[in-house]
Amino acid sequence: MPKFCANLSCLFTELPFMERFSAAKEAGFDAVEVLSPYDCPAQDMRDQLVWNALAFALMNCPPPNATGGLQGFAAIPGLEDRFRRDFDRTLRFAQVLKPLHIHVMAGAAEGPEAEATFIRNLRWAAERAPTQSLTIEPINRYDKPGYFLADYDTAAHVLDAVAAHNLALQFDSYHAHRITGDVMAAWSVHGHRSAHVQIAGFPGRNEPLSGEIDYAAFFSRLDADGYQGWVSAEYAPAAATDAGLSWMR
């Protein structure tokens, strides 16, 4: 059975943020991820991780734009200086939170220049933080229109072009199904590149209990392939979080 992680940006939202750590532990999770941990004191979050004996699996980069602007811009030509400033800000949080992975978001862009920008920025980031694991994640354009990294072949090409020991694929089964229509086939081709996995039901992005993705088969495949990373529950609970956790058993 895979090792399960709770995404605290999505789960236990019926509780104040700082109470979600202990709730995740009590529910049986041994790790958590937080997509955007920038609004709370990093040391307070670190204390919660230590007190609850939780690993911190992943956080996103860049920090959010409070005005509702860009979510990620590593692939946007002309914003290289901004990317570097915000990546360094992320690293300051990471020094305290000690995430296993940092997901570098590409942002909305298209074309060869965007790809070249993404590759250059990722090379710089991998060299800037040589001991920090970084990930890139294909995100479907139905949910995030215009997102640059929207398919797995492009992700594979970028990973090969950067060729950094600390850069890997982040495989989100919900996005994989939306992009390819076949999670198992996508994993068969690209799973060996994956350092982190996220799950959600399809099409509703609720609990991974029913829908078009056979999660019993997917979990068995992860085990058979020897996947050792975390499998993060990144979904919107249909009701109270605890009421929908039967999939873990």
C-alpha cells in the first residue's frame, strides 16, 4: 500500500489551518503538503510538523500574488528576474519548513520561447538549490486555461533538457486523466520520472472512491513498480474530511 499524505490546502478545511496538522495525524496520515504556506509564520508550521511527527512532503513556488495575478511564471518570457526573486523567497521558507519537494509552477504561456524560458529557469533553480528536490507538474488546460506545461511529452522533454539530478516529475492522477484519458497508460510511460504523486476522484475532484479512475488498480501498480514516494490526497471533500477517508483503507 502506498504512503499517503494529506494536502492541508484541500483537506480539513472545516478547521482553522493550524489545527489541520493534528487532524491529519489523527486520521492516519504521516505526511502533509501545503500548496501555499506563505501566509502563516514558517516556524509555527514547523512546530506543528514536529509536534505531530509529520513529514512535510511538498510546497509550491512561487508565493501567491495577493492581488489575484499570476500563479506561476517560470515559463513566461521576460519575468526571469521576478522568478529568481520569488524562488529565493520560497527557499527562505523551505529552510524552516524543510519540504521534501518544491513544485515549480510554469504559468500561462505558449510556444518555443516559453519552453526555452522554462528550461533556463529550471536549470538556474536546480543549481541554486542543489540539495532541494524540485518537481514540475503537467496541469490540464480545462481547469487552468493557457497553462504552459499541459502534457506529459512536454514535461519529459523539459526534464531531459534540464538534466538536473534534483528535478523530477510530479504526477497528478486527476490531471493525468483529464489530459490523456488513461491514468494507467500515462503512468506506464512517465511514472519512472515521478518523485511525487497526487490523487483525486474524476471528474468531480472529490474523494478517490468512485468515478473513472480505478484507484485500487492504480495503488497496486504503484506498489508493483516500487514507487517509494508520497501519494498525496489533493481533493475537495464532498462533506467533512473524516467522513470521506474510507479510501485509505
